[in-house]
Amino acid sequence: MVHTKKEREDRMMQSTALIKFTRSEVQLLINSLHMSISTVVPCVENGEWKKPYEKIQKDLINITEQFIEKEREININVKKEESGTNNPAECYDCSD
């Protein structure tokens, strides 16, 4: 995507915010964006108005994938701790 100099300058001037959402809240946002994007707007021929919403939706989908990956990592670590495979202190001498 090619941005004009003005678009790049505008982007650098924008403030950002850190907002905390749960996984289910992110999914609700994705669903809402999907409904908005799929809406047919009369008298609008090109889909330019959809692009910022599609970008946000894509970002939220990536965030959801990160949630899933983090949950997998947590589950793997919990299983390792429960089985003792990640805790050498619980190992015993197999030569008996």
C-alpha cells in the first residue's frame, strides 16, 4: 500500500491508546466489524469506506490468534508441571 507524504505525516501525528479487552470482547468487535463491512451502502460504488474497518478487523483477528497461541502455551506449561517433565527436582534414580 502506497501512502502519500500527507498520510504518513497524519499517521505520525495521531495518538494511540492502550485498551484491554478479553478474548470474547475482541470476538464481539470482530463480529460487529464483519456486519458493518458486509452492509451494502446505497449510492456508494467503491468500497473505499470499508478499508479502515477491514484493517481493524484484520488486526483484531491477529490479536485473537495471539490469544489462542498464548492459551496453548499456558496449557502446555501446566501439563508439563503436572507431569513433572519440566521439574528436575521430581526426577528419581532409574537405576534401582
